[in-house]
Amino acid sequence: MFKFILAAPVTVTPNASGMPGAALLQQMLGWLAQIALWGSLASILVGAAIYGLAQNSGSYSNAFRGKQLVAAGAIGAIIAGLAPTAVNMLFNAAGN
């Protein structure tokens, strides 16, 4: 009923050598990672300031918001740092 046609296996090896704009793209990804880290740092610092001020003034809902910003900044920094490793690890785990 079903007829399977076997084809030659397809292989992919990522390689940016000779690709037009590869150096610029790599530099832009580096800039994006730097912006992500700056944003994470800003979130941690702003969150710490909000938490400190709100805690001392008795505004517990704003203190919670400050803690959220600190946690979000820390998680953002972790993700920004792990992203290249995670992408490479997942690509290699998929059968490369």
C-alpha cells in the first residue's frame, strides 16, 4: 500500500566562512548580547533601589515589584550567558 522511497541522507555543517556579512552578523550578535547584559544589570539595580525604598516606606506591593525586577535581571543575565552554549548543545544533540 505504502511505498517508501529512500533518498540520500542530507547533512548540514554550519560554516560562515566566505558568507557575505558574516563578520558583521557576528558583531551584531555580540552587541545584542552586550545590550541584554546591560538591560539585566539595569533591572537588578533598579529593582534593588525600588525594593529598598519600598521596604522602608512600608509599600509591600512595590517591594515585591522590586524583587521581581531583581529576579528578572538575574534570569536575563543567565539566559544571555547560556544562549550560545544552549544553541550549540542542542544542535549537536540533534544528531550532528
